[in-house]
Amino acid sequence: MPTVWSKDGQDEGNVRRLELDVAETAGLAARAVAVTGAYIGVQGLGLIDPISNWSFMSSPKAPIAPRDVRMTASNVKGRLDSMIIDAEARDDTSLPSFSPAQLHTVVWTAAAAHWTTHQYRVAVREASEALTVHWKTKLERNDVDDTVFWQQTLSPGAATAGKPKLAWPGDSADKTTKSMRGGLEPLAKALNGLATGLNLTVRNVTTHTRDELSEQEAMERLSAYSYLARLLDQCEVSRGDDADSS
């Protein structure tokens, strides 16, 4: 049975109008749920936003009840109030603030729901997985493990059929710093090391261990992935044919 239904004798047109009004308001609240991470777990559906999905209550075998919606709305309000208090507590003499929400979109979108529930290790793990999946999907390279993917995708040399590469734009011999004697490693080579190193020291550790991270430790790791993500966005995609590069 549904958990809610219309009373007998109600005007169907009026019911539909009210449903649309609630749907519109619930849509406005969806951003708040995403920012606060106040999702609930439903067997068979995973994590869902009960406010946006309030209409599930009128379905047979409804997966959520009115209490779920009320509790989530109160939870969201409490978390938003806490964020407002933290924001108002800062003054001009405070240390510069750092907002993880300003990290690269791919990184923060994957981490947000877990970060706001203080599951920092999981947040970092999901962010690292998301960045790799993002580029594997974009380059159609789901045929290799993550570390091998980065090693191949950012390695020197020309791309071949089925193995596209990300190349730093410009002369591959350009140094990252000209003012130093001899300069540093070419950025293209350094980028390979950064991606591979993060995968080995962050992604693998957060995936294969259960050691929790502090908020500071997790923020440092997310920042590293955000920096990598922004560098990758600047790269050119080579698919083995100059006409296909982007």
C-alpha cells in the first residue's frame, strides 16, 4: 500500500495542482540536500533525496514514509543553520577560509555527500574514483586498471588507435620553471608522475584500508585531486589522428 493517498471526495484537478506546487517547492529544496548531504539509504535504490522524491509515498509499496520527509527536512535545516553560524563567526581578522565546495566539480560532486556526514576517507576515495572514471569514460578506456590507465594516457609518444592520450599543450620540451638552472622536469612528464602517484598513495590507500582520515588530511588529499583535475582539463586529447584531437 502507499503511505499517503488523497482523501475520498477530493477534486482531482485540485489534487493535481497541489501536487505540482509541492513538486516545485521540493525541486527548490534539492540543492540544499545536495549541499548538506542529507540523503537516506533505501534498500534497492541506494541513497536518495526523500524531499525531491516525496511522490514515492503515493506509490504501491512506497519506499519512503512522511516521517522520512519530515526528518530529512529538519536535518537539512539544522545543517544549513550550522553552516550559517560558521560563516557568520568569521570576521575580517580570521584566517583565510577554504571551502571544499570550490574544488573541481568532478572531485567535489563525488565527495560532497560523504564529506557532510564526516566520512572523510570515503569522500576521498569516491573523489579519486570519480576523476578516473570521468577520464576513462571520456577517452573510452575501460579496458585497463586505473594506475595503468594514467601511465598509458599521460605517457610520452603518439597516441594509437584505441589508446588515446592526454598531452600538455605546446612544446613537450618546455620546462615548468625557466629561471632555475636547467629548469624542472617537462610538465607533461611531471603530470604523469602526479596522476600515478596520487592513484598509488591516495586512491589505493583509501580503497584498501579502513583507516579513517581527519578533516584536514582529507581536505589536503581532495585539494591534490582538484589540482590534478584542473591540469587535466587543460590537456589536449589525442586519439591517434590530428583531426580528432580536442
